[in-house]
Amino acid sequence: MSDEFEQVILVDEADQRMGDGDKWRIHREGLLHRAFSIFVFNDAGECLIQQRAAGKYHSAGKWANSCCGHPRPGEATAEAASRRLHEEVGLSPALTFGFKSRYIAYLDNDMVENEIPHLYFGRTSSAPVLNPHEVQAARWVSLDDLALDIREEPDVYAAWLRHYVEQHVEDLAAWRDRISLD
């Protein structure tokens, strides 16, 4: 399904479903919707980050967390997170829900991310297998090094990853330390 016609879930500030809409229009109009973001760690405690494919409709070529996306109408958010993680980077660790966040970011191509993302955490010793339509590169990085690099070169990172590291780095570290290896 193309991004233009993929459906996402519109929500209110309490994350209650208010309807559905096509992903492209939702991002063009900046409507509040449900999303998920995943942070996968290896046994050294490093986080997998991915560089978005050059053909993505926004934030192309920017570094982001392990995976992010949107549940489809009628799809549980946890199931959507597992599905997309496997589709994008070929990983299938057990995912644990951590917390919800809230942000608005004005992106390139006149797109707006206005989301309530559900954050999930996983751990794996497996190497990623990248889907080139979604991801052009991936690397493992410590949270400390990631935070430093975001401060030094913020423009190479996706707005949502900057938000998570700037607003929730202690939470990310706490969840990194709670989850077990698959």
C-alpha cells in the first residue's frame, strides 16, 4: 500500500480514536494521530538507529530510532510495531511497551508530525537486515554518544528522535536496562 493511501488512526489528546484518515493528508494537515516508536538495544546496551531511505516522503536520509510508524485502523499498536520492525530492519525481538509521548514537529515537504507515539523497547543479538525501500543504513550507538551527536549535528537526525533523546533520555536508558535479550 502506498503512503498516500495508507490509513492511520486519528486521536484526541487522551489518545482516544476519533476516526481514520489517509497518512499523506494527515501529515499534510498536521492532524493528531497515533504512532509508535521502537528502540532496540543489543547486548552491549547500544541502540539500533536507522538512516531513512532517500525516497521517503519526509525526513529522507535522516537518522531515526530503530523503527517508527503508525498502526492501521483495527490493528493493535503492539502488533503494528512488531510488523513494521520486521518489515524495515528484519528483526523480531519481543517488544515491551514503555510509555507514551507527545510532540509536534514541522518537517520538510510541508509535512507535520502531530503524534502520540507509543514507545516500545526490545533487545536482540541479531544483525538487522535492511529493507532498502525503507532504510539505507543502520548502526548501533550508545545513548550517550547519540545524545552528544544530536547536540552537535541535530539536522542529520529525524525530529522525533531528537525529541525522544532531548526529552526522555533517562526513560530510554531505564527501559534499555529493564529488557532482556531475546
